[in-house]
Amino acid sequence: MKRNLLFVYFVIIILVIAGIMLYVNKIGNKGFSTLPTPSLITQATYLCNEGKTIEAAFYKGELKPVEPGAPPIPTGSVKLVLSDGRNFDLGQTISADGARYANSNESFVFWSKGDGALVLENNIEKNYSGCVVTPAVGAQSIKVISPNGGEVWLKNQKVQITWNASKEIKTVNIRLSISGSEDAQNFNAAIASAIPNTGSYEWTVQDLFAEVLGITGLPASDKYLVTVEDSDHNNIWDASDATFSIK
């Protein structure tokens, strides 16, 4: 009788342990599968001075919603392979111009602007300079149609911002800035972030949050520019050909 009871207890213990292991394994697999996986946007090769090169792979992060007029939250990343053998995996950071990526202590910064890139090591451009993307990169493009110079906008006026863009571009950011060094005062603000690439956007002229200055406003100026950029890859962008006014 005692042997039978011991056998029953042994079977129960085995079943309990097996059940716990199955539950833990199920929870663990579920948690792992929900982790967001960055998706590759595009790859580019940069040619720098002295024949140096940088291979760059740009990745899209998980999109985070923002309030109208607020700057987009950067979630992307870039993987770099330098011709000197070094490799970097950098997260995207807030930038008023172009796409900026940096490591955790900001000792290495890769800042892509248009068809070029600025590489800073401990805040100094030394090992990689004059970097320009090679023509082999895809044919995606954006062209701002309006405003394109000479327009006059008034506060509270409804205006149309229009552009042409490659169909491969899914969403765009629209930014407003003041051109020039004397009266620009670093004013650069988001009108819209990650909106569908429909080719047009109606905006009511109003105060915007300029993240670099940390203020909300809309200074009167005749040197405004609108920039439309691919929200997945800030290397693809265009700005108004000439300045316009906001009064």
C-alpha cells in the first residue's frame, strides 16, 4: 500500500513540474515574439575624403504617435561598416535638420543630411570627412511644389502644402524653418509628422513648437522655407526653392 502511495505521489510531482515548465515556456515564447523587430528601409554607400567609405543600413523603428505640432519621436537606427574595419549600431536622436544617429555616450555621431553625411568622433570631424552618398542608391525623390518662393501667408489662414514624391515613400514629415543665420534664430518646427504621402496637406497657419529653441511661436519673417522629407529615411527630402513670407 505504501509503495502504491509513493508511486502516486511521484506521478503527481512529475505532472506538476511538467505543467510548470510548459507554462513558463509558453509565457517566455509569447514575450519574445512581441518584441518589435526593426525593418530595413534602405542601404547606402558613402564615399569620403582619401577614398574612405561607409556602408550604411537604415532601419525603421516602432512608430510612436505625437500631438499635432509636436516633433516626431525618433525610433530608427543605422548600422555602419567603416572602411577602417570598425562597426557601429547607432540609435536615432532628435534633430532639427537631417537624420542624426549616435551611440549612448555621444562619442560617435553619424549625421545624414541630404546626399551627404557628417561624422563626428568626440565632437570632432577627423577620420571621415566630405562624405557623399554614391549615385548607386535608389531613385526615390521628393520635390516641393508649393510654397516655392514669393508666397505671403497670414496667421489663421488655411494654406495648401503640395509636393511630388516617389510612390515607394509611404509617409512624410513637413517642417517649417527660417532661412539665414542672422534672423533665423534656429527656428525649425514640425508642421506634421508621419502623414500619408498624398502629395498635399492643408494647414492652418498657427504657432508651432520650435524644439531647438524650446519655444512655441511663429515669428514674422520673409525668409521661411518648407521642407518635406521621407519620415522613414530623412536622407530623402526637398525644400522650397526660394523663401516666402508669414505675417
